[in-house]
Amino acid sequence: MPVQYYIFLSIALFCIGVMGVLMRRNAIIIFMCIELMLNAVNLLLVAFSKMWADAGKVDAGSAQLFVFFIMVVAAAEVAVGLAIITLVYRNTKSVDINILNRLKN
Amino acid sequence: MIKLVWLVPFLPLLGFLVNGLGRRFLSKSLVGFIGSGTVLASFVVSLLAFFEVKAPGFQAQVVHLFNFISVGSLHIPFAFQVDQLSALFLLIITGVGTLIHIYSTSYMHDESDESFARYFAYLNLFVFSMLILVLGANYVMMFIGWEGVGLCSYLLIGFWFKNTSYNNAAKKAFVMNRIGDLGFLLGIFFMIMQFGTVTFPDVFAKAAPLGMNNPTLIAIAMLLFVGAMGKSAQIPLYTWLPDAMAGPTPVSALIHAATMVTAGIYMIARSNVIYTLAPSIQAVIAIIGVATALFAASIALKQNDIKKVLAYSTVSQLGYMFLALGVGAYSAAVFHVMTHAFFKALLFLGSGSVIHAMGGEQDIRKMGGLKKYMPTTNWTFLVGCLAIAGIPGFSGFFSKDEILASAYAHNPVLYALGLLGALMTAFYMFRLYYITFSGKFRGTHEQEHHLHESPSPITIPLIILAVLSVFGGYVGLPEVFGKNLLAEYLSPVFAPSAPFVTAHHLSHSTEWMLMGLSSVLVIAFILIARQKFAAYEDTGKENTGLAKVLENKWYIDELYDAIIVRPLQELSRFFRDTVEKAGIDKLVNGVGRGVQYSSQQIRRVQSGQVGFYIFAMVIGMIVLFVIGFLL
């Protein structure tokens, strides 16, 4: 399969993620959208890695280490982020981010 | 002895330091002793050096003290040059300076202890600066002394600094001098650019091959002359000198006779090679000289302040010296510096004696008949007048005659104008003499009661100077009478320019005729003055017409005020009120207000809406990407 398909799919996933972050107000959905963006990038990395390995420029899988790295970081981030959201919900009984405007001015 | 010549300026410097630092502790007699003693000691050293220099075949010697400036290929040593010219000036400065110091011990005795010491400290510093000026072996050293005398003249003219008009006179002197100094400084820069050196013999050696009328040489000559104009009070920078009368009278004597104003003459005589190679500038010097001589003499005709008359006569006599320099008669100019130092110091000190006796009165209309109260002052003053008027046998006759003869050989028009100036000199000097010393006393009774001959520290310098004013001229006899010793003595200094000078020789009969003509006319003018002023009565009538113009000094001060001072003040006011208040202040305040306003606007961006923040972030990243791809 040509690599362009992967690129277009990644762009589509990434844009969905961006739009979701921008438009949705529910914190959990925003969180999921962030994950979507991260995974769009992961997909792109894997696709390029495969492409260069097929071309014989690099060893197969060497660039895919990045993907694991990103997954680990994302997992850690999810742990922290969900904890924050839980605390926000306990305090405000809501996960609407527009309530969180106390930093204003 | 030449090796010890550094003592000559060092001793007055020592006197300055001791008197200046110890002004609160030293008694008046000690201060006077230190002040006069140090200058007297340098006079003795100068005299010993002079006898060594006087020997035939003496070559100029340079006493190197230390390196002053050493940058790249430019080396300016702190060194003294002893040759015929500087040795002669040393004698004049320290000799006349000593007499003025001794005179001052009595004249300034009414001052408080502290200002008495301050006065002597300044006086010593003045002498020190002038000695550095004439002893320096390069133009930068000369410039150090040049600035030094400018500073000291400021300090001494404004000695009574509690009086605003005296302070203004001091500032005027300083500013006028600065204008000239700038020219001198630019001249030095040109010299460094062109020759890469400022040491006298090197500069002259490098200037000579450039030949006549080289543009650089003309520029250097003109710029140096601007400096001389300021220091030696020539048109158009002369107005400070009459105002310098604000200082104590001995200071006027020092400025006019021994130091300061002769600096310009010295500098041009020293740079004779440069000037001989720039005949166009020489012509300018001659014209300015003769114009100043006439102009100042015409003002002196109608002045009523005893010191103002003498001040304008100094300006006029300096004009003669520049005339001599302009026609290439360098030794005649130096000769006139010397004789002028004697009789002008004598006249100033004499006028000081009169002012002292009159209790501070300077208006000659309120004097008169002082002959019988002050016999010594009277006859010494008379000798001074005879000398400056140029009566045969007195020193002024020989020097002025030499200048006029050189002017005649160069251009008879210059001679005629010079002679006219000399006649005016004779007239106003005897007008001054007769109004002051003969007739009957016109002051108050209190003043008449107070009149007395001055004490011996005042009269002894007068007598010495009177003797010198009579016999000082015999070192430079005209050719028809015998040898001109001074010209012969100075000839090594002017030897480098000799190949470029076409010598004018007057026949003996012409010389006799010129001398006879000027003597007869001078005596005639003195008799007219006697006729008019011997029994002078103050009618209190206002002068009219030309006399009024002359009394008001041709309104030159007013003219300068109108064309320079007031426009400058207007400009300053414009800058203060408009540019400063409306321009710079508005700009600075505007920057502050602009920052405040824009930060208030930008503050609104911080809305607390997380969605908006993220949106801004995304937009920012897109912009960055676009920029990154496009560039």
C-alpha cells in the first residue's frame, strides 16, 4: 500500500482531534481527542518507519521505538489528566471546561 | 644650566601648590614671599639659561622629561625646547612677572588672608602655564600651556567672583578664547594628519619641501592663526580683552604684558616656516593686524576708564605685532612684544597705583592734577606714555619704527595705516596722561584727602619698568644707528624660513625719512593733546556723532549681542520650550502611555476560556508551520 494513504489517514485523525479539542466542552472528550492526535502521529511514525525500512535505508523497527515512547508518556499523562478531571468533578460537579475560567485576569 | 630649565616652570607650580593648598594656614607675608620668590627664582634660572643661549653658535636644545602620548607612530614627548626665542620669552615672562608679583603683595593687601593666598596661587599658575606654553617642544605642549593661560585668565578676571558683571567678563574671556582654541586644536589635528608629528623641528622639516601655497599648509596656518586671534585679541575676537579689566589691576598687567596675549605672537613667530610658506595667510594676518591696530586705537580715543584706555591700547599694539608678523618681520614682532611688555606693564601698574590712591575710582574725568600728589607714579607713567607713543630714544620708538619700516618695504598702504594708528596712540595716551595727572583735581574732597603716593613695593617695580621702558629698545637699534642685536640674536630661530623670504631692504635715506616723519607727527599729536587736555574740565556734556560711536566702542559688543548672543538665546529658548517640552517630553510620555494602553488592550485576551487559549495555540502553530514552509 502506498504511504500516502497512511499520511492522509493520519492527517484526518489529527484534524478530527484538533477540532474536537477546539469545539467540545466536555473535558473527557477533549482528553480523548488529545489521545486521537497522539495516535495519529504514532500511525505516521510507524508508516514512515516501514517505508524507510522497505527502502533499505534503516533497520526495520528502529524508528518504531518512538511510538512506544509516546505510548508510555501518553499513558502517564492519561493517569495524571484523569486524576485532575476527577478532582475537578468532585469540586464543581461538572466536567465542562468553560467553568474553569478562574485564571481570568 | 640648560638641563635644569625644567626648574623654570616647576618653581611657580610649586608656589601654586603651596599657596593654593595652604591658603587657610599661611600668613600674608609668607604667601607673598612664596609667590614672588618662586617667580624670582625662575627668573634667575632663566637668566642663567639665557646667558648660555646667547653665546654665538648655540643650537636649540631639547630637554626630554617623559613620554606624554605614544600611540602607534605618533609620539608626543613632554619635553622643553630651549632656544633663542623661548629663552627671550622666559626672561620677559619671569622678569615682568616677578615685578608684578612684588607689586601685588602691596596692591592686594586689603584682601582677606585666604583670598590673598588664592590670588597668588592663581598668579603663579598663570606664570607656570605661560612658561609651559613657551618652553614646550611641540604643539601639544604649547596647547597645554595655551589652555592653562585661558583657565587662569578666567580665574583671575573673575577673581572677585561675587560680582556678577565680573563673572560675566570672565566667562566672556573664556568663551572667546575657546573659539580660538578650537582653531588651534584643529590645526594640530591637521598637522598630525599631514606630518604625523607635532615636534617643532620635525614639522618644519616636513613642511619646507611642500613648497609655497600648499593647501594643507594654508589650512594649518589659518587654523593656527584663528587660535592666535582668540588669545591675542584680534578682530573679531578682541572684545574679551577690554572686559578682562574686571580683574585686579596687576592681573591686567600680567595678561597684557607678560603672559596670555603674547602667546599668539609667540606661536606665529615659532611657526614662522609655516607662515612664510603661506603668503596668502600672511596677507590676512597683516590686514587683520593693521585693522585691529586702527580700530582699537580709535576706540581708545574716547574711553574714560583709565584701564579701558590701556586695554584698547594693548589690542592696538597687538595689532602692530600681527602687522609685523604678516609682513614677515618676525624679529620686529618679538622686539615689540618685549618693549610692549615693559611699557604696558609699567602703564598698568601705574594705573593701579592711581586707582589705589583714588580708592577704587577708575574714571579719569574724576581725577586730574595727580602730579603733585604722586610724583613717582607721575613720572614713571609719563615715561610709559612716551615709550608707547614712540618718542625717539624710548623703547617703543625702536620697535614700532622697525615694524613700520618693514610694513613700508612690504606695502606703503600698510605703512600709512600703521602710522595713522601710531598717531592715534600718541594722542590717546597723552589725553589719558594729561586728564589724569595735570589740571586740577576733580574728585570729591574725601578722595583728595586720601590721595598719597603708593608704598615702595608699588613704586619700585614702576621705577624698574620705567628704566627698562627707556633702555629696553637699545637692543634693537635700526640699521642706520648700528647693529640690531636682537635680530641677530633671534636669527637662528627664523633661519629655516629665510630661504623663502625675499628680503626688502630700505635705503638709509628712506629709513631716516620714515623715522623723521613719524617722530615729527607723533610729537605734533602729543602737543595737540596737551593743548586740548592739559587743563581739562569735565563739562559733563554728552558726546555726539562719531565721538559717541567711539565712546560706545563702535557698538561692537551690541552688534555681537544682536547677531550672536541673542539669536543663540532665542534658539535655546526655542529648544527649551518647544523641542524639549513639546517634542522630547511628549515622546517619552507617549512611549509610556502607549505601553500602558496597549497592555490594557492585550489584557483582554486573557479571558480564562481554555478553549480560546487552545484555539490561539493552534492558530499560532499553523502560522509557525506556514512560515517554516514558506521560508
